Amino acid sequence: MRQQKWPQKGMTMKTSLDYDDVQYTAKERLQMERNYVRELTDEEIEQMVFDGDVYTADGCKVEPDGVCPHGFKSPLLLLGLI
């Protein structure tokens, strides 16, 4: 099951504090990142570039050139746009 990419109005986003007990291996992170980036549409990528709201494969909000506390890279980094 894929996590929601964009928060809906009224939703609360998960923070790094919500994920303290979650540990991923490097292989799991790479697979999750690859699958997440493959499913992004051109419109979603454009929105990330222009709005600066970027979410990693595990749902953490990061800077466009950032990495979340769990080691997941920004999709813009993975796509080579930054």
C-alpha cells in the first residue's frame, strides 16, 4: 500500500517524532524511494519544484534538497533536478 503523497486540508502530517521506532535497512529505503519516484506524475513534480513542499517516500516533509531523519532523500534529489 502506498502512503499518501500530499496532505489533505485538515490532516496532520507525521513528524520525525512519530517515526522514532521505525527502522529501515538501506535496501528497503532504496526500494521505497525508487517506487515512490516512479509513481510521481509530472504535475506532482512540478508542484514540488515551484511550491517547495517536498515529501519523502516515508512521508516526512523536507527541503527540496533535503534528507529526512530516517535517511530518505528528497524526490527532487533522486530525480537529479537539484
